[in-house]
Amino acid sequence: MNDKTKFTFIDLFSGIGGFRLALESVGGCCIGFSEINTDAINTYTLNFSEKKELNLGDITKIHDLPPHDLLTAGVPCQSWSIAGKNLGFDDDRGQLWNDTIYLLNKTKPKAFIFENVKGLADPRNKDALAYIMERIKDAGYHANYYILNSFDYGVPQSRVRIYIIGFLEARFHDTFSLPEKKVGHIRLKDIIKEYPFLSFSETRADTPTKKQGMSLSNNNNGHNDYFLFNDLRDGDTTIHSWDILETTERQKQICLLLLKNRRKKLYGNLDGNPLSITHLQNLDTTITLDEINDLININILKPVYYSFKINKKIENLLSDNEQLLLSHARTDIFSISDLKTKKILKNIKLSEILASLREKSMIDCIEVRYDFKNSKISTGLFGINRIFLLTSNIFPTLVASDSNDYISTHKIEAKNKEEYKQVFIKEVYQKKNFRKIEKEEACLIQGFPKTYQLSDNRAVWMRLIGNSVSVPVIKLLADSIIKTGVFNSQVEKSIIADEHVQQNIKTQVIAKLPLFPDTTSTAYLSTLKNRINHEMTRT
């Protein structure tokens, strides 16, 4: 610690040091961190020139912490995330919340900041969040949670997270307010190395389209500044497999028919349902099974074994997962749609178990349907999810597992939405004028300095930076916590004590002064001041 230290903090689940980088910039002093991942520990100690002995180690084995003012924790988030399986407290990683709150209760810092994925605040996890907030309250803290997007606080990234902020004393909690959103901050185009070397004309669309409110980024024409590679959605800047594979107009029409109808509840309870040949022929009587098979052969469609009939259940031949699956079939006839809505079946591979049951002749498929082969939105097409243009303001959430998101290295300009899409396919996609973000860019996207030292291995640095917090968000939240005066409470008590002493001395001095005819005269006030200063010096 030094004279500029405003508060001390302990950094739980420290990762590569996002919390520490932010807190030290506003006067914080780290007196301990907890991390178990070797790559993260090496990165943390390298960038902060820190001894590894400062690492408190596995949180499940920590029973106490040294005195500190602020506790921070980026509790592992896979249990609540879309990228994970949303298992919450059913996952061992979800139990780490209990370890965190145990240490909060045991050591009683003045304030805390906990960060997690937005999935924790989703309706499906409302009981888990309520449990966490209740445990925090039981520990004696006054706390609220906030859903914030990093993009609103100086980061060129859409990264929505939940932040739980609490205070041991209600008066500081009551005066805390969120920092104001930042206007005109850094954008994606400001950190991409190709951007300064390209010039952009002021070409405008003949008829500008209405800006799409849900879009990550729009340009002045109202077009998206990224293209989505996906067979499950449609839009002006959506690239489908039939847009880039050699297909006939008839095949395109069949694909669009399936795309338009697969989300209708008429065909099942899922967000996207496969359709049978009967369903398709009810929509277009001219569609043939041969046409469907042709689309299967060019890897656009796939057959889906959809409905099944149970023939027999021989318990001693069934695995645990097979018994679990069959126990959730409401009748002897069941469908994929029935199974996928069961939360208890989320962590088993349904397709493998169904195939095994068919091999054992315990079930027969009684209905085949058809769906797009590329049936996961996040997977995209042919290894590409989205390509962001150089004019984009924002990049999607960086994730630990990397992603199939790319940035274009070529500018495109067009006068209407049809031309916009065709120019993109020709000039960017077909000519491969796109790439993944680089390490220095990823650092800047998360608010780290581009010189932050990370492994040269992409899988390693992407996992580390993707698991980190956005530094500017933490810095602004810490500033707001400091403004409450929570870390000045001891100083305030000293000031109050000093003022009390001064008042007592003044009273005593006045009692000893000789009588003055005019207590407002310069002579009286001067004598009073000199006597008080003399007594204060003695004190």
C-alpha cells in the first residue's frame, strides 16, 4: 500500500486480472487473489509482477481471508450460461456461490462486486438468484443486482452481464447509483488494424431502410453491419446455404418454405420443428420426396427420426440413461419434441440413446421428418457464424470457447439491400476477405491494453480473455462505489472527532476570556482565535 491507496481488495476467481486492473486504476490495493487455472495464474502474475505465493488457491479450501475493504468475484458462469447447459446449482460450479458467500459472511468487507452471466437473471433461474440474494442478505449485506451491457460503458462489445453490488452499511447502499452510460466511446472500427487504410465514400441507399432495433449494429443506410450465416433465420443480411451452394430456384423455394413454417406450433413444441413430407405437401402439393432427397444429397437438409413407438422394456438390458429417457415417455408413442422439453434430459445425448434403443429393437421409428442440416444458430454455416464489416460499431460477446465470428478486411458499398448482399457474397465471402480477431484486438474489445501479455496459443488466450470481465465496466462501478464514501468512513469518524474536540476547546477558551464589551469586535475575535489555536497546538 501507498499514500494513494483508497481501499484494499481481494480478487476471488481472479482469472487474468480484469478486476485488479480496474480497481488499481482507481486507488485499490490488492492484498490477495484466488485462482486455480494454471494459464490464468501465469498470466496474472506476469502482468502484475506478482509472486504466486499471493495466490490464495482453491476457494473451496479457503476458510478465512485477511481484512480487506472490497471483495470481488467473477464466479464461474457455465452453470447459468446459454453456452453451458443451464444446470445452475445442479452443477458443481454453481455451488461455488456458496463458498463465495461463506467468505463474505466470515470476513465482512465494507462492500463487494460479484459478476456473472446474464443467464443467472433469466426467469428460469429466478429461484437460484433469489437464493443467492437471500444468502447475501443473511450475511448482513444490503445489495442489488444490475444487468449491464459493456457496450454502454466504453467497450466495443455487446456483453450483457449481471453485477451484484452490496454494502455492509445501509447508508452507503442507499446512496449508490450506477455510473452514467458513455456516449461517443471507442467502436469496433477504431481497433481494427485494416480500418485506417481504407477510405469510405458517402454513398447512400436510394431508399434507406428502417433501422432494426434488435440489430447489433446498423450503418447509415439501415443495413446491418454484419452478415449472419444461418439456415434458421431470414433477413436482408442473412446468408443461407442455398445462397452460396449451387442450387436451383425450385430448391431455394422449398428451403424458404421450410424456413417460414418450422417455428409454427402446429408442427411441435420446439422453437424450430422438422416437417414431414406430408406437412410439406400440405403446404405445396407439388413437392416430391425425390426433391427432398436431392436437398439431402447436397447437405442442405437432413432426415430426422422424429416419432417412436415403444415395443418392450427389458430392464436388465437398459442403461441408466435409456431407462431415464423411456421413463419420460408419457405413452408408448413419443416424439423428439416431447423429450427435448424435459430439463432432466438436457445433459444426455438423445440421438445416441435413441439409436441404441433402436438397435436393441426396444423402439421403432414411426415418423421421419426433415430439417436443415445446419440446425444450430451459433454454429452458423461452413464454420462461419457472422462476418462483421469494418464499419461496425460493435462485436459480439467474446466467449472462452472462441466463436465462428469474423471481421471483414474489405469494404463494401451498395445502393440497396439486394446489391448489398450480392456484393458481400462476391467481394468478401467468395474472395475470403475476412479473418478472426487477433489477440491485441481481443484485449481492446474487453478493455485491456493491447500490450497485455497473453499466451501466443489462440485457444489459450481466447479462453482467458473470453472468461474475463470488461475492465472499463468494473472501473466505473468501482468509481461509483467510492463516491458513496464507504471507504472513507474511518476518516469521517476522525473528522467528526476532531470537530468535537475543537468545539470543547472553544467553549473552554471562551469561559476563561476576560469580559469584552463587544463580542463581535475585531479585538475579541482575534484574541479568541489566537487562544484556540494555542490550545489546539497543545492538544
